[in-house]
Amino acid sequence: MFHYPVEKVTSVLADIIRQNVSADVWQWMEERTVSFTTAQFNTAFALLPRKTGKAIVRFTDEQDRSLQSARPGFVIRGWTIDRLARVWLLLQLDASEKESYFQTIENLFPAAEMQELVALYSALPVLAYPEMWTKRCAEGIRSNIGDVLQAIMCNNPYPSENLSEAAWNQLVLKAFFTEKPIHQINGLDKRCNAELAGVLSDYAHERWAAGRPVNPQLWRCAGKFINEKNFPDIERIAFSENAVEREAAALACWDSNYSPAKDLLNQNKELKAAIETGELTWQTVAGKATLVHP
Amino acid sequence: MQERTAVPFNRESIKGMTFFDPHVHMTSRTTDDYQAMADAGVVGLIEPAFWLGQPRTGVASFRDYYSSLVGWERFRSSQFGIKHYCTIGLNSREANNEALAEQVMEILPLFIYKEGVVGVGEIGFDDQTAAEEKYYRLQLDLAKEASLPVQIHTPHRDKKRGTTRSMDIALEQGLDPYMVIVDHNNEETVKEVLDRGFWAAFTIYPFTKMGNERMVEIVKHYGTERIMINSAADWGISDPLAVPKTAALMKERGIPEEAIRLVTYQNAITAFAQSGQINEADFAAVTQIDQSQKFEGNTVLRGGQQPRVDKDSMIIR
């Protein structure tokens, strides 16, 4: 069912929630989990923010470490308390009956408002039967609602662990399209693939042709797949007037085994040295990346 | 046709004022309207659930509609810096399809407890049939149970009697009149509504409902207590700037600024905030949240706001 120690996560979340809501509210939440019909569960899920409020959750570093060791990649930083409480509530469902467990959660999606969708998609990495939610996750990527997309794309380990290559590539491409913080995509480097590198290169060409700016982080997915076809792209940004684009080119070449790319990097001793000392990384590029006009 | 003289909308006179439109059907409006509303000072609005101009044939259409009111439309609004609330209910016209109405009643509880749902509405009478009355009463019960305000649509035809009857029934079902907003009032209905302790909303809507010159006279006569105005802009010939325009007209005709603030902003918020779902701080947060959470310095496009298009430019990029 669960692919991680769920009791550990549930207990840390319970501690965090207790610290962030009043005793009355916590008691109300606990009462909701003793025994409940689906209708009661749905109602509790919908009206949780009325009880918990919507303040940003506070928690200790120790609690964060406990969560990370129990469920790596499950990051709750910046979450509001209602979002966290909803995820906790979902973890109270009995997962032993696979079909009814799936239906109860799946039925929440079509009637969900924005913040409910955010909570639901945030819960994917801690739900039972991870393989069962891949279609739902792919459907979420089709959303046009910014916060919902961000809940799926950023600081969420579920997609990189479970999505097919096609759905994963769609997520990354859409993240660029909708200008999400790319460096917060969990597993981005691990799941780079040749198909994605090609699609992103085409995307960059379209943007250039339209005279529209391109995010330099796009080349993060290209490094391992530089070949004779996309090497001219790398050359183009290596000689860009924009410093961040030149840095992106250097980093892409650093990741590459394609010898013309290695030669290109060797021409720029300064950037190469910065990469070697760790001064220049994709994280530092992310920190200053803006869209670069051609 | 009456002779009409054009008086330009003097935006300068209401500069810096903020407005709240407690009845506007944004689903049927364009992004141009959102931009114009934001520019004119509208910071929040309520979109009541209503019919779509033609009857729906299945419960899934209702579910998708309610879901869009708390989902896509709310998001669309936030992109223009306007906080979007809604009321959820089965409108009177479609209450007449009883087989469908039964199914809709079943899904309503899924939506009325949602965040940002500030009431049950718009409900009431259209044709004043038995079926309309049945589902009106059932939804009043629902609102009472959920401690939500009720937004009542009063009928176009046989308005005065329909309004009286709507209030009678609300009291029979045990609702506190202070939790009930009676909408689409006119000179004929306002006195009774106020006397009985209900909120009186006025829809500034050309040709068929109130004009704003008449509205100025109403405020002069009845004052501001429990009075609010809205645009009820929808897919008909209507004006999403009705609230700020009426504010400008009131100012020009000597109504004090505090009185204008009450009928174009505060009273609606006071009435619907009884739901516990309106926080004025959210009006400011619509843009701030987007800025801090969505982009984190990664793009030139800030604030989750739609880039503005220069409508006067022939070039489109």
C-alpha cells in the first residue's frame, strides 16, 4: 500500500498541526477521523480552512528532517495550514480497500476548488498505491491554474518518481511555458532525456523566431544530450550578449560528453573554473535567471 | 425612445476609492471587463450561481459550473487583482425541472462549505411555481444549517408580490432577515424590505432594472443602512462598471463619500462576511500571494498578472 513509513509521517504532521491550530480545532479534527461516512469526510475536507485558518505553517528543522527521512522530497515549506491539514486528513482514510480508497479520493477532484486542488495534488507523494495516481497527475498538468500547476511541478517528488516519460516531458515543457521556478522541479536532472532535450530545443527555436525571450534554465535539460543537431543552439547562447545565457551554455557543456561541447567549454577558462570551484551551478543560474530576450 | 444625453464617466472623481460588486456573472464576461473593473477600483466581487441562458440537461453540467465558480473563474479573476467570491444555489428557473433539481440538491452540500462560498444564491422565484417554492424552501434550510447568508433573486414579473412572498417564506423557514440579501429591488419594493429587517440590494442594469440616477434618489431618500448596489452584469446588455459609475454619479450629485463607501463597498461586505468567508486583507493578498509564491524572481512577468495589451496599438505582439 504505502511505499514509505506512513505512521512516521502522519505522526510528524499531527505534531506540526497541533502546534499551528488551537486545542479546540485539533480536537475537532481528531473527532472527524474516529469514524465517518464519505459524505462526512467530504464535508470535513471542504470546510477545514474555516477551522484551521490559512496561515503559513511553522515547524522546526528537526520536524523537517524527520519528514525528509521518512518521505524524501516531501517538502512542506511555505504551505498554509489548511493545505497541510487536508493532506493529513487524506492520510486518515483506510487504504486497505484499494478500490474504495481510490474512489473516495478521486471523487474529490472534480468538485474541488483551487486550494483543494492544491492540497490534493500536494498529497500525491504520500498517498497509498502510488502507481494508481499517474493518470490523475497527468490530468493535473493540463490545468491552467497557476497554483495547481505549481503544487504538482514544484517541490513535489511524485511526478519524477511515477510519471511516464511522455507525461514527465509534458510537465517540464509546461513548467517552462507557464514560467514556474524550474529549479524546484524535483528530479529534473535525473529524468532529463533525449526526447525532452529535443522538444525544449524546438521550443527555444520557436521563441527565438517569434522574437520572444527564452529561459536559460531550459539548457539544463540539454547537457547530457548535446549532439550535432542541437550543438548550434549551445554555440548560440555561448556567445550571447547575456551573461546568464553564457553561464547556461558553460554548464550544459560541462554535463556533456560531446567533444565539440567540451572544446567550447575549454575556450572559456573563466566559466570553467567557476564551475570547478562550485561558484557556478544551475542553482546560481536559477537565482539570477530572467527571461533573456534574443 | 427616451432622449439620451451622454455624460462622460468621470473616473477622476472616484480615484483612490475601492468598490465591491456583490452580484456579477463574470463567467459570461471577457478579460477586457476584468481589466476595466480593476482599473475603476473594483477589488472584490461575488458571482452568484445562476442559469446559463438555456436550461442544463444533466447534473454533471451543474457540478462543472459550480466547480468553475470556485476554480477557474476565481483564478481568472485573481489574475486581474480582483478577489472572487461566489454564492452557490439552484436558480429558480431550473428548479422547475424537478427530476434534475433533486439531483442538484444532492450535490449542493459538496459546494456550499467550500472556501470563498459566501452564501446560498441566487435563489427564489421566477415564475412563482410550486416547484420553485419547494426548492427555495429546501435551500433556505440548507443555508440555515450551514450558517450562510442567502442571496434572493426577486422575479421580473409580478415583482412586488414575489418579493413579499420571498421574505414571508424566508421567515417561515426560520431565517434571520439580517442573513438575507433581497436583490433586484426598485422604488416599489425597497420600503418593505428595509422595514422587515432584510438587506436591500439594487441592480444597476440598463433598460430592465434600476438606472443609477434613480439609485441616487433612493439613497437620498432611504439613507445607507442595509442598502447595497451591484451590476448583475451577465451575458445581456449590462455594465460591469455599474458600481464605480454609480459611485461617481453619487459623488457628482452631492452624496457624502462615506455614504458612497457604504453602498458601493462596505455594506455588501458586512452582509456576506457573515459567512465567515470574507477577509478584506485578502483583497490585497490576491496580488501579493501570486508574487511571492509563483515566480520567485524567475521571470520578468511579475505578480501572476496578465500582461496588459495596449488596445490602441495596431501592432499585436
